[in-house]
Amino acid sequence: MTSLSVLGSGSAGNAFALVSEGMVLLIDAGFSAREIARRAAVAGVDLTRLSGIALTHEHGDHAQGALRLAEQHDVPVLASAGTWAALGGRRGVRHLPLRCTSRTECGPFTLAGCDLQHDAAEPLALTVTTSAGVTVGIAYDFGRATQALRYHFRSLNAIVLEANYDEVMLRTSAYPASVQHRIAGGGGHLSNTASAQLLLELHHPGLTTVVLAHLSRRCNTPDAARAAVEPVLRAAGFAGRLVIATQDSPLAPFPLTDTLTLPFPAFADDAAATKNGAPEEAPV
């Protein structure tokens, strides 16, 4: 079985744990190594089964615990050449390159990357295929979806996608105009509306799970993100699980499948995650 756990997502830190054949792939490590271990324990994720740590880019809210965790567990860091160089590496930590032109294997996981526009060294959206054939895509910290990303994310079973801000809340926020422009720009973040539109384009019968990630506390709420995305997806025929990732509390692992079986397995977040509060936003 393949499962996904949200250890936390927002501008204060991002980390997801994908499990297949009992092995764990950590996707981003945006908390301290100690905090990731704590959150993994709360979520029931066994980091002694860690096979690797995949990074989307080098910013602290995505990578701060990566090198220390890789050293502790003697596992490789999977990242683009630019991300690895920006991290500075660490003696004894192995690097497995992620490229847009090839695939990289790590235990029961096969990864590929797609270039994104963001103010980082070489940021990537990632897709992961498990040995069971389940496909997962992760994309955040970008303001515009390219045709390459649309192609890269076609026919996925699960998508973790940024829904960072509500447009009205951003325009009426206390952020200076320059920061608002940066957040809403092509290299900034994806709005709820843009996230809904992209998911509509990517929807297909095999899409069983959508996770909305990297929500802004100042310029978004879980309710606003859900209200913008869910009606669009449901109208398109999406009958799967919609999860709202939270910043402060990890979510228990939920199963990922390549086909939709109704009734869909219940998951507490489907209705209640919005009560946990939204991630904190920082203009980074």
C-alpha cells in the first residue's frame, strides 16, 4: 500500500512523507531534524525506514533539516544540481541528482523533476512513482503554471499543489504593494483561483487525491481554499479526497490509490482539518 502523510506545510516549514513497501521517502524537510522526527512520530511515520530525502529547492522552509536527517539516517538527498550546490553539501551525505531529462530511483520510488520559476537556485516540481504504480506530484512556490508542468503532471493519481492566497485577502492585507506584487507574480505563489483552474485542467478519472498546500495565514484560510477549489473539482467529476494541509499539526497517513473505489475511505481531514488553523505566511 502507498500512503502519504502531511508533516506540515506553510511558510514556516514543509515536509511530506510518502510510504511504499514499508519504506519512507521524505519530500522536503523544512523543519529542524528534531522537529521532523517529532512530527513523524506523531503521524506514525517510521523514519528508521527512510530511503531518501527529496527536495524541491534549498529555501529553509523546504530544506533546513535535510542534511542533518540524511546524515543521521545515512540516506541520500535527492535534489537538482543547483539546489545541492546552494545547500553547500555535507561531508558524508550522498547526493542523487534530480533532472528534468531523466528519472532517479531511490528504493521503491522513482522520481522526476520539472523546472519551476521561483527565486531559488534550481527549483523543481517533483513527480514520484511507487513500485505499486501510484503516481504523485508535488508543486509549490511558483506563480504561473507552464506547459511543461501541465505535461509533467498529466495523469497523476495524487497531486500536492500550492493554494497560497486568496486574491482579495492579499490585496487588502498589510503587505506593502511591492510584496503583494511579488507574491502574485510569476515567480511568487499560486492563488486559490489559479490552483483551482490548474487542477481542473489536470483532472482525469484516475485522480484520486488532491492536497492543497502552503496556505498563507495572513492571506488565506482553509475554508477559503476549499471553497475556491472543491466546487470546481466536484463539478468536473472529481470524486476523490480533498485534503487541506496544515502548518502546525501533522496529519495521519492516508492511503493513495491508482483507482477510485466508492465509497471513498473516510479521513478526518476531509471535513475537520479546517478547524486546525492555516499555515503561517512569511514573504520569503
